[in-house]
Amino acid sequence: MSSPDAPQLSQNETTGSEPRLGGDTALLQILAALRDAPSSGRANAGRALVEIMERDPDLGHQAIPELRDLLDSARIDHRIIAAWVLGHVAQSDIAAELVTSLLPHMRARSTTMRWITLNSLIRLIPHLADEEVRQAIINEMIYAIDDSAALIRDISIRALGFIGDERAIPGMREHLSDPAEPVSV
């Protein structure tokens, strides 16, 4: 027997056969948890939302406006979870919009926020059709080569090396002897 608040499986309207997690009601509960739950509850809600987005992109797409609002929240924990979830949206039609929302957070004071944002941007690159937006991400990665946090430098250097953008080579050369152990090319 399930509790009244537990998300329920329902028939997916598009196929009529695949179960769908709770529909709009569950989505609203998950979004409320992203805003209001303690830290572990927000993390669980974020994972649940990513799963919904992967299984039912149309339903998950409904969460994008709320996630973008959370990305602009005064609370860093809201911004971090929103950036993480947005990085898991594998929809080409909105990837450029998400990048535009995420890019300013590459300059956040919080290393965690920069780290989550950078990883989310990297995850969105394959879904981008717009070369200009892709270049904006690469430009931020090049800028991040000189980040104060070794983790950010390391991820940026590795991603740029994988992408193969030649504009990154001078910055990468400067960090060949970076005293922070993880950063080396």
C-alpha cells in the first residue's frame, strides 16, 4: 500500500503503454522539494527530476521555467541543484537557451557553482546545433583555464583537449607545470 503523497505510475498518454511517473502532480512535488526540502531531499528531488526528464522529456520540459528561476535564486543551494539538473536536459531544441542561462554562473564566487556549471555546459555541448553558442562555452572554458580553483582548471583543460579547439593551446601550455597536482596536460 502506498502513501497518498508517493508518486504514482500512470499510463503515458503518448504511447498508451509505458508507465509514467506521477505526471504533473509528482512534478510539482519534486519542484517543491527542490525549493524547500533539506539538502539531501533536494539532491534526491534533483535525481528524480533528471530521471523524469530522461524517461518523459515532455513532462520534464515543464520543469525548465522553475529550474531557470532557481538558477537565479539568492540561495546558492538552489542555484547549484538547478545548474546540475539543467545539465542533464538532453533536448537539442532548448540546449542553447539553457547554455545562455548557465554561462553567467561560470563566474560565480562559489567554486562548487562553477564546477557544477562547467560540467553541465560540457554535457550540453553535444545537443547544440548553434555553433555560436558552442563557441561561447569554449570561450568560458578558455577563461576557466586561469580559474583560482585547480579542479576548474583541470576540467576546463581536459574538456578543451577533448574538443580540440586550438585557441586553448596557449593557456594549456601555461599550465603544464601547474603546481596543483590534477592539472596537467
